[in-house]
Amino acid sequence: MSGPANAQGDGAGGEGSPPGLYPATAWVDRTGTVRLWSAEAEALLGHPADAVCGTPAVELLTTRGDREAALTGRDRSEAGRSWDGVLALRHRDGHEARVALRVRPLTDRMGRAGWSVSAGDAGRIERESVDRAMMRALFEQYPAPIALLDGESRYRLLNGAAERVLGRPGNRLLGRHAGGDAPHVDSVDFGVIDRVLRQVRETGESVLGLPVRGSPPSGPDGERMWSLSTFRLTDPACRPLGMCQTYVDITDGYRAERRLELLSRAAANIGATLDVARTAQELADVLVPALGDVAWVALSEAVLGGDEPPKMSGPGQWNLRRIGVAPAGEGWPAGLPAAGALPPALPNHALLRRIGQGETVLLPDRESVVAAAEGYSELAPLFVPEHGHSAIAAPLFARGLVLGTVVVWRTRRPAPFGQVDADLLTEIASRAALGVDNARRYTREHRAAVALQQRLLPAATTDSSAAETVGFYVPAGGGAEIGGDWYDVIALPSFRVALVAGDVTGHGLPATATMGRLRTAVDTLADLELDPDELLTHLDDLVQQLQGEAPHQGDTVGASCLYAVYDPVTCQCTLASAGHPPPAVIRPDGTVESVAISPGPLLGVGGMPFEVTTFDLEPGSVIAVYTKGVIYREDHDPDAGLRRLTDHLARSVSPGCDLDGMGHELLRSLGDAPARDDMALLLARTRALPPESIATWEFPADVSVAAAARKAAAGQLAAWGMDELSFTTELVVSELVTNAVRYAGGPIGLRLIRGDVLVCEVNDPSNTQPRLRRARWSDEGGRGLFLIAQLTARWGSRYTRSGKTIWTEQSLTADLGLLDLLP
């Protein structure tokens, strides 16, 4: 029996079609009569078995041509022939059904033949055939890697691209588990593949676009990135059949993304601190491990000091110091010079000359490295790390100057550097060079400002009859400009001393210049022996005048100031504050307290009075005056900062301790300076003049008291063993007491104080200041103060609460007689 006219050998069904596509079966004997009819056949065509069995099979064919072809084939005894095809069969309800048939010959032992007929829905089979053809084309022609796995994550089918990605032929992977049972290959991370497969198998949720690092054995660069997608395969009943994985090469995009990321990180992390050494280390940290395995940054010695590098005529004059290295610590190769090392003079090598001209040098392989080191074997260990096989060296070139170099090596990763890497390093080095140059210029300006600030400050230590003092100034940290903080120690007449601390608002040279003007003004006003509140009032007027100049200079002028006067005779301290923190006092018994004051407004506000505070200071007490940078920290809480200061003072101060060492220890314990403020600290240990060195008298306003005052002064000098000063002292006392009696009235006070000089004080109730003038030949008076000015080292007067005091100082080393004044 031959097939119908439209039958096709190896057609829609095909020998390889799955049996499940032909569920209906029947048996036709050699006469063409249907003998067996399955339930699936009944479901396909609607005819029950009792209606079909025993009838000719050709009656199921609907077209005349198919029936004639079937009868002709039977008559020709072609029962041994197999055929497949699609025929139009008659359905029980009368419509025509297209059915795919698979006809196979059957022969019993008697030689009688028949046919086994399998049938299925032609539309479905045709669709399955197309799907299989498309799948075959996809596997054979699609360039993306595809791998099919069964439910146990074993490889079942791979296309050629997948074999290349996985690094082994398919016949070595088929049947093996994608994780631990897979052959050892370095092409992709099989641990990631296995983890993804388990996740997809257990959850049924696909994982799409997962980046996976790979390095196929072939290829110039050896390392690639793949986008891995994994999803589950199911049958029409949603039963899992296996899993499919696809790989998409995203290496170019990944590298571009990493380059942009590295450039962004370099822009964000390099050059923000305005510190040359730190900027160099930031550059090295950005490059490792993102670009290479080992990197160092070497800078010119001049750049580290803030100066411009020399116009380099040759590598031998570069004097580059290795500043930034990565990886730091134990990761740094043992054979290479560490950070801070100054390599020997460099040879006049062609590669170094290229770097000096602003060119980036690429050594792509080991051969080029060996060639570059040829002839300089003694220097090679200083510049070539162990296992270094590829390197890039770029200059730090900014504003026409080569500030230094940056060198990157690959030692562990096998992929060599390429031109793309060299271009990337060039761009990063160019940006970093601007950061280094900005830090260099800031270092130079900051150094100049600090030098100016230090020149404007007084001597760090002083030693007088009133106090032993030591001062400290710490510039602001964190890249801030220099500020206007200052301290001062001013020696006043009668062995008194003034302690000053001030803080000008703002930063930079304008603040430093304003600080210098204010300090000079305080020195001048202190020479007038004004009370602290009056001195601050005059200083406030000066700041307001400076504010009048500020609109033309673009600066805002303001300041805080504390002015304190300590008298070693009375052991009292009198102070006033213009918006300044209170001083702290450490008593000889170790107790620490913050002086309770009523601070006035900042200098420049105007219109507000300043209040005076007076308190006792026992000899041996330490008073600390400071600027707000000492107590202000990140919490911006001055009360907490003041408590922190007093706590540290209580721990670090002891009777007789060294003030300089105590001050350094105190600043260390307080931590670094605030990022935007500098610090000034002044410590003073008070002293007292012994009572036996002080003599005091009081006289009425009578012309006869001048002789009594002279006699009392001469007697005291004799008791002190200072008879050689008697003549001059009697003359001074006589003149001052006489003037007080004549012009001021009484009572009149006389006080002699013995110290490193002899001080004579006469006080009276008058507020009229004496004035030195040169008398004419015909004048009967007016020569007293002139003589006093000639006979003493210096003289002056100051107002008191009850009048004024005129004082003189005489040196203890020699007596100036009246005859010495004559020509």
C-alpha cells in the first residue's frame, strides 16, 4: 500500500519527531481494512471503533485523488514502503480534518503484511517542526553563547559560542554539573553559575543581566565581562524540564563604565585637602587596584615645600621623592623603596626625557620592560617590582611645569596595559597635577601667612617679677587659611603685667593684617596705663574706624579681645572682655576654675560698656587665656569645650611644672585644631613681690612734708643697702611730693618698690596729668619733670579710682648724679 497523492516522505512529522505528537493509532491489514482503532483516534476524528473497524481505510480519505493513490499502491503490493505525510480525513461530523500520518509496514511470521498508522494534529506538528527548525538555527547560527541544562544543573546542550565562553568543548561538559563537577577552567566563575542555577530552580524566577567576569583562553587581553541570564524551561503543563543560560559579551561597555567610574572617583577624591603629600597618596589609592597592582607618586622636593620645581634640564636634577604608594603597609613590595624615600639621581634615559617633556610612556610587555632597564641593572630593583610585566609612567604636568611622576605596574593580573589604559592614566594624572599644584600654591601662601603671623606675635616665653609666661599658636587644620588669633604679654610700670588674647573674624592675610594693627593698638593703649574697660572702649573705637575702611577693601572687620592686668604687689588680677571666652585659673592647691566674667560685645559693635572683673591670684597660680579655637570643636558647644579645657588643666598642671611642656601636652590632649579655626593659648604663672621689698607712706598737703618724704625715702634705701641711689631718689621724691602739695592737695601717698629696678610712686587726689616742657631762662619753675626725666630710666603717670599716680623707675646698677647732667 503506497501513500496518498499528497503524502511527503520525511515530511512534517519526520523520523525525529517526538512520539507524543502522534497519539492516535490504528492497524490496517494488507487489504486496506481497518482492524484496530484506538481511543485517541476516536478523539481525533470522532469515529468510534465499532464504526470503523472492518471498513476500508480509504473511506476515511476525503479527496478522490488520495483514494485512488491509496488503492493503486495496494494493488501494486507496495506494502513494504513507509511514508509520512499530511492527509485530509473525514471527521464524523462531516468536516474535513488535516491529520499528520506516520505509516509503517508490519509483517507477521507468515509473511502477511499490514500497516501501523500513527496520527496527530497536523497544525500542531507543523508548528513543532518550525519551532525545532528555529531552535536548531538558533543554536547553530546565533553568535551568543547558549547552554541548556537539566533539572539537576547538568549540561545537556551547548552551542559553539557557549563552548568558547566556558573554555572547553561541549563533549567534555555534557552531563557534568555546572558547579563543582565541571572541569577546572578559569574562563568564568562557576561558583556564580551554580548559585544562580540553584536560585532559578528553587524559585522559578529568572535572573537576567547578571555581570560575570570571564577570561577565555584566547584573546589579546584575556579578561572579559559577560551578562548572564538564566531562566527555567517548562512543558505546556508548566512542569520543569530544565534551565537555559545565555551569555552576552559586555566587555566594551563594562570597560567604558569602569573608566568613567575611575575618572569620577579621581575627580571626587583627589585634591580636596590642599595638602601636597595627601593629594599624592589620594592619587595612588585611586589607581590601585582599579588600574594596576602597584603604583607610586613621586614629587619634586621643591613642590613639597610649596615652591615651583626647577626648570629641569635633565632627569638627574629632578630630585623626586616617593610620597604616595599603593598598596600601603604590608601590601607594598618588599624590594621597592617605601614612601618618603628619595631615589638616587636618575640617568639621562630616553624614557625619562620623554616624561620630562610631558609624554606618557607605555611599557606593554616584559620585553619592553627589560629593554628599558638595559644598562641600568643597579637601578632596576628601585623601579621594577617583582613580577612586574607591564607599566605606565605619566608626568604630573601643570602650567608648563613637571611637578613629579606617577608610575603604575601590573604584577598579579596577567592582562598587560594597552593604549586605552595609558590614555586613561594621562587624563587622571592631568587632573591630579592641577590638584597637586593647587596644594603646592596653597602651601606656599599658607607658609608665608604663618610666617607673617609668627612675626606679628610676641616672644613665646617671658620671665618677669610678675609672672612667667609661655604662648602657643596653632594654625587652623583641614586646609583653612591662616586666621587672626593672637596673644600678648605687655610689661607695665610698677612690675605689673598685662595678659592679652584676641581673635579677629575671618581668615587669610586680611585677618592677619588686622590682627597686627589691633595688637599694635593694644600695646599703645597699654602704655597709657588705661583700665581694662577703658582700653577696650578705645580699641572698640578703632575697630569701628577700620570698619569704615572695610567697604573699600571688601572685608568685614570684627574681633574679640580679653585684656587682663596682674599686679604682683596686691596679687590681684583685673580684666575686661569684649566677647571673649573667660580665662581659666589653676590654684596652687590644684583646683581649677573658670573665672566668672560679664563679657561685653565684640569689638566693633559700639555703644555698649565693658565691665571690669577683679579677683585674687595667689603666687604660683596659673592663669590660661586663649581663643575660641581651643574650646570649640565639632559639637559647637562652648560650655562643653570649657569643661573639657578645665578637666585637661586639672590633670596636666602641678606646682612647679614646666609651663612649656604643660602647654604642649594640653594642646595634644585637646586634639587637632578645628577645621576652620586657629588656636592661641597663653599660660602665665603668677609671682608676688615680698612685703619687705615694699615701703609705703602717707603725708598731708603741707609744704613741709617734702623734707619728711626725703628723709623717709633715704632711710628705707639705707635699710635696703641702696645708699648709692639716695641722692637721685631724694631729688625725685622731693620734686614729685612738692608738685603734689602745690597743685593737687592731699593726702599724698609715697611708695617705694624694690625689684629688678627701683620704683618710686607718688599718688594724689588730682586728675590733672603732669606735662613735660622745656622752661625758658627767665622762668622760676617748670624744670622739675625735666630733671626727673633725665635722672630716671623712665617715668609716667596713670589714673586711679581716687586720683592719679606718678611713677619713676631707676636702674639699680648705677646712680646718675646731678653733676652728670651738666655740660
